[in-house]
Amino acid sequence: MSHGRPIEDVISELGEIAEGDKWEYGKQFSYVFDGPDLSEMTAEAMRLFASSNGLDPTAFPSFLRFENDLVEFARSILNGDADVRGSATSGGTESILLASKAARDALRSKGVAGRLNMVLPVTAHAAFHKAASYLDLEMRITEVDDGFRAIPEAIEGAIDEQTALVVASAPSYTHGVVDPVAAIGEVTARTGRWLHVDACVGGMVLPFLDHSPAFDFSVAAVDSISMDLHKYGYTPKGASLVLHRDAERRSHQYFATAGWMGYPVANATVQSTKSATALAAAWASVQHLGADGYRRLTQDSWEATEGFIDAVRSSDVVDLVAEPDAPLCAVTSVDVFTHGQAMRSRGWRVGVTPSLGHSPAHMHFTMTAAHLGLLDELVGDLLETAPTEASDVMAGLAGIDLVSLDPAMIGGLLDSLDLDSDRAVVDAAIDSLPPEGRAAVISAYIQHLYR
Ligand SMILES: Cc1ncc(COP(=O)(O)O)c(C=O)c1O
């Protein structure tokens, strides 16, 4: 692009590009959390702070104000006392990475040498696998029970002197169930291990659900919690919190150096120079909605969930994979790949999660406040599109061994398919591979998409 373009021209093209991301309100599951329309307020918040730089919160005190207020809000809904400390991050993955680093460095500070490990149930989010990879922690993955909850005895069996942290989910993303945090806390307290509770998806809903099991700082053994604002906080992407029981624990999250020929650095998070845009928008959303607003939104999403669950239970063409504690539903059917594609053809952008262990392939419905008004349409479409018998969706790919293809061939093959109309084939093909094969194929395909 050798010549610049007039602003109106660029803005007009931005509008066209945005069309490609459009979805119908409430119909894009998982990636967006539709609910109250706060877009005017959040856009203004982002505009006002577009150039502030979190590299130095003394030069840009907005960061201190926003982060301290958000941490105080989180502390108040998560039963934390005044000792609880936290940081704003760019998302759940960064919060998890930082909590894992803090736990690792806390154990190292006690003089434990050698490779450390993390003990995590198989239902813990993939972000822990990424953290383990980035931080060189061995992963010790433990089984879950029939209801997809972590088993405290299995966790205890995996812990040793090198265990830097133990993970519990509140709830797990896939099945929406809360791990027995209090029982796991007894294990970590007895063995002197760091307990991290991943409330990325649940931190803004569980505090407002009367039936929620204890999962937060009310459990004395909990050391840190990750909690996203850009999910059930109904605020734009790029906002999460990582919270620690006290300042000492949080100190291990920081990175500081003065060992180069430049300015001294002390960073709480992965980024150094960082934007205040999503943070300002999150602050505005929390100020506007307050705990009362989130309680009302949670009531709506939970009422939608109960209605949805009842409809699934009373049908003989769909099955609930787990009884969720939070508004996340995993639903399967006799041919879930075809079913998922049929739902997509009716405008419901729902993803099919591959099977693993005793978790069958299923559609994942992240229910938000938007779904209360859409419940009849959603249930109607789910039942009407449900297949009554299995089909051989992968017949067209017979004889192709996906894992043995090189990345360019995988890219070419997937390019030849339409990700909407051939979705069932793609989902079934991915499901047919072992987990390492799935990861390799998907990574090859995504890499192929970027120039
Ligand atoms: C329980 C849980 N933990 C962590 C994450 C990762 O969050 P993010 O995608 O914001 O990095 C998610 C995302 O869905 C989640 O549901």
C-alpha cells in the first residue's frame, strides 16, 4: 500500500470488513456473550483511553483507578477480604498463565529445584496446557467422575513435592460443572500446595446463583482465582482479572528487570506497553451494571438454561451430556455432526466439541441473558433438526489419512470444503483423530490461513 487513503474511504471499508463478522443477536454461541447493549458507552470508554499506555501506571493513572476498582468489585463478589490483590489482564489465558507463573515461582522461592508440575483434571481449560508449555511445567492430568467433576483422591495421588499448583474449575467450560473446590482445598491444604480456581467463565455468574457450591475465597485453601470480564461481564473482549489471596502471592506474578541499557521494567502482566481500551470498557460496564445488574442478567441466563435443559430432558432425540451448575450446556444426539450443521443452517452458530474419554462429541451452548427471549426458537430448532439415525458423514473422505498429510495439503483439503455446508464432515473428521492428530491438523489449517 504505497499511497494513503482518505479517512471516509477507510471507514467505509472497515464497515464492509465488519459485515464478515456479523451474527444475529444471541445466535453466536461461545465467542460472544450477547445481553445488554452497552456498545455506545463502551465505545466511548475505548475512544477516551485509546492511547494511554499501561507500561507506566504512574504516567497513566487511569490504569490504577480502573484496576483497583475492578479488583475491589471482584473481591466483593468472590468473598475476598481486604488482603486480596489482583491485576487486570487481556483474557482468561493470560490470567491463567500469570497465576501458574506465580505458583511456580512461589514454590521455587522456597528452594524447590528441578522440573515442577501442575495437577489438573482433564476438564481444566486448554489455557493450562498452554501455561504448562510456556512455563515448562509437567502436566499431571487426572480423571473426572461420571458427572465430569474432578476427583479429590485422584488429585491427591498425583501431587508430589514438585507440584507447583493444583487446578479446579468453577465451572469447567465444556460441561458447566463446578469441581468440588472445598474437598480439593482439603487436599491442597494438607499437602501444602497452591490451589488455583479457574472461574474465567463462572466468576461473573456463580456469585449470583443461589445454588452455586462454594468455589471462591470463602474456601480457605484457595490461593488464586482467574475470572473473565469479557464473558459474563458482558463487556468487550480483552478484559479479565487474576486475583490472589494476598500481596505476597501476587508478588510472584510480577516480572522486573533493570539489567539492560534502558529503562527499568516492572510488569504485572505479559504485555509491557498495553492498551487501556478493554479495561476502560470493562470498568464502565461494571460501573453501569453493578452487582444488581449482573444478578438480573444471571437470573435471565439461568432461567433460559433451565428451560433449555427441561426441553432436552423431555425429548428422546437429544441428550444432556452433564447436569450443569452454570449456564453452559453440552447436548448430543445420534448424529451430532449432522445436527450441528443443521443448526448452523438455521442461523445458530454452534460449535461441535469432539469426544474425549467418556465425554461424547456434543454441541456446546453457552446460554446468556439473550437466550431467555430466544428460548422457544432455540428449542424448536434443536428438536426439529435432530437426526433420528446416524449417517456416514465422512464417506467422502474415506481413505484419506489426515494425520499423514503435510500442512499445505491439510490446508488445501480444508479449503476445498465449505466450513458451513461441509461442517459435519470437518467436525466428524476431526473427531475421528486422536487428540495429537486433531491439534496438528487444526494448527496446520490455521497457519495456512495466514499469509
Ligand atoms: C473456564 C475457562 N477458562 C479459561 C478460558 C480461556 O479464556 P480466554 O479465551 O479469554 O483466554 C475459558 C474460555 O472459554 C474458559 O471457559
